[in-house]
Amino acid sequence: MSLLLGVNVDHVATLRQARYALLPDSPNAEPCPCVASADALLGGADSITIHVRGDRRHMQERDAFLIREKIAAPLNLEMGVTEEMIAIALKLRPEFVCLVPETREEVTTEGGLDVVSRRREVGDCIRLMQKNGIKVSLFIDPEVEQVKVAAELGAEMVELHTGCFGNATTQTVGAELERLREAALVGHQAGIQVNAGHGINYENVRLLEAVPHLTEYNIGHSIVARAMRVGMTQAVREMKALISHYPVVK
Ligand code: PXP
């Protein structure tokens, strides 16, 4: 089996909201994240990722329910650990949720969820999701302690935050890859699925071949940006071709 690709279509909604946030019922409201999801599937996406944020800056609840209804692929809902989002997840029933930290000021998810300090709250959320048949991933910084606590809490997956790797310079990228390697190894040894996401693009993706035991990448911004030049289906196809080199160890 090759590495899986989850395509995050939030930024398709970002573009629509830039013009139509105040006119949600306009027949002109475009582009549609559900259509983009269908196009991503044609290009070989293995799952679709959406993040309904507390401030609804991009995805709206109705996008989430439309994608759930129309798109025949596993759905990954990124969500803050809040009562509002837990209620949405239980109604939406995606295959997976990825628990992320969320603050209103941030441009995007800027750090991993601190599962060490938020152990109890995160543990409660994991159990509730799992009781309802939803698998849980935790978006965490690539730190051994975070991975160990994620495993202790019974999460099926972790998604290692690759933001620092994505922003690294030639001087610092080696150290970032080493952090990711160590965290991935600990996750693998603890028996949980290890994914990676944030800031992965067409240029840096192959460097991640140095990180063992990864199962899935979650990529949004660079695929949506590439889609503006070649279309979503081709953008996903190109990323799938790049990640097909990843040395998956059975
Ligand atoms: N994974 C998580 C948990 C995220 O919050 C994001 C950003 O929405 C991504 C992956 C995708 O990051 P990017 O848009 O930089 O590819």
C-alpha cells in the first residue's frame, strides 16, 4: 500500500467567503468546496479534510453536510475541542475527526494540540467520539511526550505538525526532520497510526521520505494554490505522483 493523501479543501471555501460571506444564499456563490472535493477524488485523493472553525471563516456547516452527503470518500473533520464542535461532529458523523487547537487570532492552525496539559478534556472527547464510531486523530507537535500521551489516551492516530519543517531553512531542516523521525518512531512503537500535515508542498514533500512509518499526509494550501493553475484534479494527481515515492514499510 502506498502513502495516503488527505486533501484539505478549506481554502476553496476561503475564496468563496471572500466575496459571499454576507450573501450565503446567492446563486453566484462560488467556488464550491463540495465540487472541489469531487475533483480531488478524481485526482486520487484518499480522503477529504475540512475544518469547521468556531468563527466560520471558511467552511460552513452546510458545506460539511453537503460534502458528507455527496462525496463517497472518508471524511476527516478537523475540530477544536469545544462543545459546539463536538455536537457538529456527532451530527455529521465523519469517519475521522482530528482534534486541533483553535484560537480566533491565528491565520491557520499554528501549533499542535497540547495533549499533555489538556489530557483530561482530550481524553473525554476521544472516548465520546469512539463511542459513536468516529476514529480520532490528534494534531500534535512532533514531541515524544505528546505522542506518548496521545497513545495513552487511546487515540487511533496522531497527525504530526509539519509547520516548523515547512518553514525551515536549509540550516534547520535537518533538525526538523530529526524531530519528526523520533516522534514517528515513538508513535509506531506505541501502535498508533502516524500521519503528517501542515505546510507540506510540492517542493518539500519528498524530504519527508526521511521520516519513517507515516501513513497519510494532509495537504491543503499548496494543492489549492496549484489547482488555480492546473485544476484540482491535476493538482491532486501531481501530489499523488510525488508521494508515491514514499518508502512505505509493511
Ligand atoms: N492538518 C491540520 C490539522 C491543519 O489544521 C491544516 C491546515 O488547515 C492542514 C493539515 C493543512 O495544512 P496546509 O494547508 O498548510 O497544507
